[in-house]
Amino acid sequence: MTSDGAPLLGIDIGGTKLAVAVSTAEGEVLAAQREPSRAEDGPDAMIGRAVGMARRVVAEAGLGVTDIDAIGIGCGGPLDPWRGVILNALNNPGWTNVPLVERIQAELDRPTFLDNDANAAALGEHRFGAGRGVRNMVYLTISTGVGGGLILDDRLYHGENGNAGELGHISVRVAGGRPCHCGSIGCIETYCSGTNIAARAREALERGEGATSALAERPADELRAEHVVAAARDGDALACAIWDETTELLGGGIVSIIHAFNPQLVILGGGVTRAGEMLFEPVRRVVADRAMPWLSEAVTIVPAELGEHTGVLGAVAVAQERMSMIERTHG
Ligand SMILES: [Zn+2]
């Protein structure tokens, strides 16, 4: 069992990269590999490559597959964490009703568990990163999309069918809000994801705003969130307007999250948070201004700590969480 320190395997299946690692029970990475996911190849090819990578990292760590205590997988949802089935991964074409846990278990023959990538990252930060020792915390990843995970009373909160924590789809602007692929409007994701920060800049330029902006000098299809951040840092008026709206709406979303869950910690991770204090300072200010004082005084908003190993250590933490649930059930 995980408590004796046996190594674990983490598999992170993303829209852009496939990552696999062996770690100790304490989250020390013993061996890791990553490669582009080539999602267009479809699930069979991706699962085959993940299994191959798993065998290689286990060997690289000087172990055999039978030395591995359990395998955790993090993948984009929606999915059924209890049956281990990917229902319809939005970022990976062809992943409809894929029994991922069964497939991996058939190849590697170790106890295998699945959760969505944001829940996995939340568990990883809780066990190994910024959330160690924290009883109530919220994790938000602000990346190509915006995902979330809730650790409540020291446990990952799954909700009724395993899909709780879709915090990126909290509406922060209803009247005139941007339509979201989830079916709602004005979601945090439609303003604050890297994809949508860039899209909002492109749309503003198309409307003829910011003709003198540094953003107008770049071909529209090459414009990315990091360019908006860099231009805002230089005081570019259009970039500042877009960035201010981004942090204002993200802060507003976090106020709602704090009101709902009264966390001690909000951890922000994902590529967009590389903006650093340019993101954290205004978000903290919105929370201080707008959240109920007894809730805002209880919370700290900090950057994620796991960095490049977030996905695989999150997956490892999924395996540990589920093994400990089994231990609690079967005593
Ligand atoms: Zn949405």
C-alpha cells in the first residue's frame, strides 16, 4: 500500500503532451518522460504510446512494473472517475466512451485510477505542493482552458457524478457575456484562458481599437496571451485594458468561489499565471475589496508549486487518494 513508500506511476494525458513519471510516495520524481500527445492519432495510438513510456520510465527508475504500487491517470474530461471511462474528452478527438483504466490495467496489471486533470493537479498541490497541510483549498489552472479542483475537509470533492469543480465555468458576466463551449455564457474561461485572452485582443484589433498598439504589429494568428501580458507590462493601452478586464473578472470569479467554499488557500497555476504579480496583485485586490471580510481574511491566494511535474504528480496523487479511499472502505 502507498503508506509503505512503494513507488507509484503517474500518467498525464493532455491535448498537447503526454507525460509519464515514477515517483516515491512523497512525490519525489525518480524518472519521467514526456512527448507531444499527437492527439490526432486517436486514443488507441495514444494509449499504446503511454504504456510504452510507462515501461521505459519504470525501467529507467531501476524497477519492474510489479514494484509499482498503483497507477494514477489525469486526463481531460468529462469522464467517469469511478468506472475509469473517458466520456468525451473535448481536447482529444475520438475519445468517446474510452475505458481508459481497463485498457491501462490490461497492459500493466497494476491497480489503476483516473480523474480529470484539474482535479489531479489539485490533489498534487495538496499532497506535494503549495497546499500541503491545508484542510480547505481551491485550485485553479489558467491555461488554454480554465479548470479547477476542490479539496474540502482534506478530501477531493467529486460531486454527484464525479464532475464537480468546473470552476472555469462560473459565469462572471451574464449580460453580453461571451458564449462558452460548455453551453453557458460569460464563463471565467471565456475571458481568462490563454486562448480567450488572445482572442479578445484579436477581436479588439478587428474592431479597429488599438491601431497604434504594439499588438497590431504582430500577425493576428500569431497573437498569444503572453504577448498581451508583455505589452501590458510595457504600458500599451489596449493590452492594459484587456489585462485589467482579465484580472477583474478572474478576481470576481474567485470572490464567488471564496463565498461558496470559505477556503484557507486559493492556488493558481497554469501558463497564464507566469504573468506573476501582474496577475496576483490585482486579483488579491479584487478579493480584498469585494469578498465578505470574514471570508477574505481567512484566505491566501498563492502560485502553484509543482511546475513541470504538475500533471504526473497530480496523477500519482490520484492513485494515492483512491488507494486510501479503498483502505478506509475495507479497513
Ligand atoms: Zn463555460
